[in-house]
Amino acid sequence: FRLTQPPSVSASPGKTITISCTRSSGSIATNYVQWFQQRPGSSPTTVIYEDNQLPSGVPDRFSGSIDSSSNSASLTISGLKTEDEADYYCQSYDGLKWVFGGGTKLTVL
Amino acid sequence: EVQLVESGGGLVQPGGSLTLSCEASGFTFSDYRMSWVRQAPGKGLEWVAHIKQDGSETYYVDSVEGRFTISRDNAKNSVYLQMNSLRAEDTAFYYCARLSLLPPSYWGQGALVTVAS
């Protein structure tokens, strides 16, 4: 299966954005979704795991959810800050194989 | 502190071979499954392979199955990716990673593999 994300989103500081991640086949609820943030020149870090869990150290401006009706997961970032500007990747599992979405570039204007 | 340091990247001709190495430190290496993830320049992440803690099981993305081999040496705290029959589309930064369902996951800084004539 594939995970499809919008290539880019942009918003001003203080606003709220949502990035979608649509699973092409099979139920989004079957396997957990994780979200990674990758800033330029850096390795990825987890911002959401197990669909909606927040790792320690990640601000609660970040939240995750899944929607079975649209077979998609979403990452929402509220109160945008310039430091949130990065690429975001959703990730799920195909058995023991990992599948990444194509990534979404978030620009904070 | 967990550290993953890749080596062995470089320029190789199409059809050629290259082996990447990754030396791990800061954790009990033999307790963890290890992975390789790649990222073509300016593109997204692609999981490539993982290997079970004792090396008994390996898994690959379909596009490299039969061409790449992941292996490990727990005595040397190292994981390897042997890449054969390389193609232009294999050009990417290759990250050694200790991926986890529960964070944190740990990633190396990446080794650039360029496949070109």
C-alpha cells in the first residue's frame, strides 16, 4: 500500500495546519501511524506515535488522529511557530516492513 | 548516548556494487533490530531493509529485493548493506537507523551513494 501526503502546506505563525496521510489499500486503523519531522540537514525525529501519542519533549501543539471514513491519518499543529518549518512524514507498517508517505513541506510564512 | 556512524558511501557506476557499514555505540546492539532507510536528494524517505537482532530474519522493500543484502556482526556492533546491480535510482543518502514503534528512533547522519557513469 502507499501513503499519500500533500506535497506542501503553508501558514502564518500562530495559525493551525493539518497534514493528511491517506492509505491506498487496507484500513488505516490496522496498523499504527507515526509522524516524523525532518528539519533541513537533520535526521528525522518522531513527533507522534501510535496514531495520537505525543513523545516526551514534543510540544502539545502537535496532535495526531486517524479517520476510518477517509482512511487517513492527520497531523495537526496549532499555534504555528517558525521552528515548526520542516518536512513531515507519516509512516505505517506493512507486516514487518515500514512504509513512509512522500512527505509534506511545511512553510511558516 | 546512542550513536550510529555510517561509512562506505561514494560514486559507483551503474551495475556496480558497494557496501555500506554502520557502527553503533551507546546501547546494547544485539538487543535491537536495525534498519537502513534512504533518501534521494531533495526527495522523501524510503525504508530499505531491516534485520532481526540475531540476524536470522531480514526484510526488504520490493525495489531492492534480490540486489541488496543486509547483515550484521553483533561482536563488532555493526550492520552492513551490500548493494549489487546498482541503478541510477538507487542514488540517495543511506541512513542507518534503530527504528522503533515507540520513540525514540535513532538515525545516523547518512552516507551518500551516487550511481552514475
